[in-house]
Amino acid sequence: MTILTLHLLGSPMLRQRAAPVATVDDAVRQLVDDLFETMGAAKGDGLAANQVGSPRRVAVVDVGEDNPPPLVLINPRIVQASDATETAEEGCLSIPDMYGEVERPLAVTLEALDRDGRPYRVDVAGFKARAVQHEIDHLDGVLFLDHLSAVKRGLLLAKWKKARKGQPGYLKEVTPEPAGEL
């Protein structure tokens, strides 16, 4: 497995709608493994392929819950969303240290292909549902900032520009934390 480079806010890749995966082959399975590895190293809860420069409809979600276990999302789509919504803080590995309150359905039913190309359907709720919706947004070229009011989005973008001042480009190397002593 490989830890991949993250694309940051400003990279055109983040605004590109990802292309559907025609066949789940070894290259797609490798991408899934690399996404999990990169997400873990970056201490994230989810990661979409376009965040690492691959515009394919592939994402992973692992919020630390076992039921359902970590999700592989290949060609995912939400087929049902609850009427009940929740507003909660969201952040993004592609927009480090920026957070905003986003309203989303509290539960969703999701259809996708797994790592082996088998179709599945699952109901998710709470934080896992939020993470799934956030990653599917990425695959559609949508960022959590797009769900904020114009004023809040403007404030976060100004804060982002100030934090990024003097830093070239829109790529970030992910370096895992060294293992602690036993």
C-alpha cells in the first residue's frame, strides 16, 4: 500500500466530477487500499479518489464503527435519505484546519460496489451517514464549504487564504505519525 499525496482547496481536481468505474480490477482494488492507507495516515474518517488525484467514483469511509464495518464505496449512490436532518461540524482533509456547520440527512440508504465489485445496499445513520454523504459530495465535485451560507463560506475562504499565504501549489504530502513506544 502507498500513502498518496492529497489535493488541497484550489486544486481543480476537487471540483471535477469523478467518472464511474467500469470494471473493478486490480488497479481499483489497489486504489481502495491506498485510500485506506492515506486516510489512516492523515487521521481522516473518509477519503475520495479525486482528493488524491484520481477522478474515479471510489471512496472509503472508516469512522471506527463496526456495524457496518469500514465502507468501500465504488460508484456509490444514495437511494434514500431521511427527512430528519442534523447540523454538525464538518472538516475535510483537503481543507485542513477549517470547519463549518453543515446540515445533512441523519440517515441514508446507500448502494455501491464493494472492493470485489459486488453490489451491496446498506443503511447508515449518524456520523457514518454524514461521512458517506461528504465523500459522495467529493465525487460530485462538491465541498462542505458549498453547503455553508455565503457569509460563512467567505469567512472560511479568507481564513484559508491567510493560512496558505506563501505556500505554493495545492498538494500536501501525508506523513504518518511515528509509532509510539511500547
